[in-house]
Amino acid sequence: MKVHASIPRDEGNRMPLSEQEQRLLEEMERSLYQNDADFVATANPRRGRPNYTLVVLGILVALLGVATLVAGVVVHLPLVGVLGFAIMFAGVLLAMAPPRKQAGFAPREAPRPSSSKPRSNSFMQGLNDRWDRHQDGRE
């Protein structure tokens, strides 16, 4: 005799959202879509074409690193193996590096008008200024 356990489904007893809850839910959805768009824009720095020369060079350097690593294992020299791993890692980083921006195509930032408050040259003030420029979309 088999006994089947079933989860009771209570589909008929749903309570609709109030108008305030619906507005709050819609506001949260809009905020989520806005934040996701901002995240995608900042998380994807590769907007241009990849530099295929660097990709091929990086692959070749990584293969050289693998060969050096294997050679270090064969000759029983851990230092050569570690060096091979470092070379391989550098090759992978080189192949995956984002393309550099061309100097002639980068938009130049307009000079900001000088403010009446004195400018502090402290490290934290520089970080705050950079954060403000980032939030304004200028960096």
C-alpha cells in the first residue's frame, strides 16, 4: 500500500494587493530596472572591438607559460614551474585585457567653473570628487 503525500494548494484564497501596495511594487520594479541598467552599463567595460593582436599575443604567452610549467615538472624544479604559472597567468590577463580607448576619440570633459569654496587637496576630497563625477556620468 503506497501513501502519496501531497502539498495542499491554496490557489483560491488569494488576497489582492491594496492600491498602496501596488504602487509600492511598481516603484520597486522601476527602481530595479533602473539599477540593473546602471549595473550592466558599469559592469560591461568592453564597448569597442577587442584588440585581436593582444588576444593572439596573450594566447601565445599563455601557451609559453604552460610549456614552461610542464618543463619545470619534468626537470623537477619547482621554481621553473612557478615561473611557468606566472607566465601563463600574465598571458591570460593580456588576452582578456579590455581595449584601450583611443586618445583622439575620447570625449573631453568640459572645464568646471571654479567654485567659491576653497578646494582641498586631501586624498579623501579627491575620492569624493571622483565619486561625484562618476555619479554624474562624466567618468
